[in-house]
Amino acid sequence: MIGKLKGKVDAVGESFLIVDVNGVGYEVQASSRTLRNLKPGDDVALTIDTHVREDAIRLFGFQSEFERSWFRTLQTIQGVGAKVALSVLGILGPQDIANAVALGNWAAVEEAPGVGKKLAQRIVAELKDKAPALSISGLPTPAGGVATVVPPTGIAAAEAISALTNLGYNPAQANAAVAHAARELGEAAETAALIKRALKELAK
């Protein structure tokens, strides 16, 4: 199985790119968000998800392992295949999907081509249970370490920590990230704002 490709962009199509690796061109399906950032001649390194079928071998390329994990997890939801998963990743990056799931914002998911209201609601609802399975537990704790972080207080902070732990972050990571967000945004910050800032911190 191909797990990674590193080479030069030979061509960019509407839904794919050709990656030249030592003279061999690999056709790789990718999200519109990824394709927008590439042009012929660019050096590129993509994490690959290989789909093998009787009649074809398809390669799907991603800018990070985390993004590939979301691609795989999205496809575990009924009604979501590779095409729809790429469509969602075309408008929402990994952190944006995490925001949408944590806030129950199915409308953001509905903006993806091919995703209707019911499917968007199902995606957000089911990802709350599936997201902890993503390989994110190894993400670094925000600068300063857990031991030096003063636990944030207030209902909004508690709700933000709960939302992050539901996404799969361990309590220590969630606590540290929300504490950092609360220091930046102030005690009056609302839950949604704390979650977004904490996710940004965790993504560093």
C-alpha cells in the first residue's frame, strides 16, 4: 500500500493532481481546498489513503495524517463515501470540522457540495461519538505544561472542557487549552469562543 508520496506537481485537475515521483506520475484524488494551494512545478508531500478495488486502485492525498484520519472517519457514517468525505474536507479543514462537531454546527457541514441537511445533521451527531477514535491523543499539551496551568472556572469554561473531551482530547489537554483561551479572551468569553480558541491552541 502507498502511504505517502513526495515529488513535484505535474498537473492539477478539477478533482485530482498528478504527482511526479522520480519520473513516475501518480494520479491522486484530493479535496478542492488542497488543490487550490497547488500548481504545476510545486514540491509536494502528501499522506496517501489507498483504495484497492477489483477494477481500480485509487489514491487519495492529504496534507496531514490528521486530515486523513478525518477522511476515514467520515466514511464510517452512513451515506458518506469517499466523494462526500472529500467534499466536506474541501470546505472544512480538520480544525473546522472539530469546531463544527463541538458546537453542533451542522449548517457548516451542509455547505459542502452533495451534503443535504439530514446528512449534515447525521455527520455532526455521529462524529461526536466517533471523533475520540481519531489519533489525536498524542497531540502536545499547550506550552507551559499541565502542572503550571490554573484550572479555568465558570460555566462556559466547564462546557468548553466537556466539548473537547467529547472530541477525544484527554482532560489535561482540554483543561490546559481552555485555560489558555480564557486568559486570552477574558472571563466573560462565551463557550463557543473558548472552544474555537482552545482548538487552535491544541492544533499547534
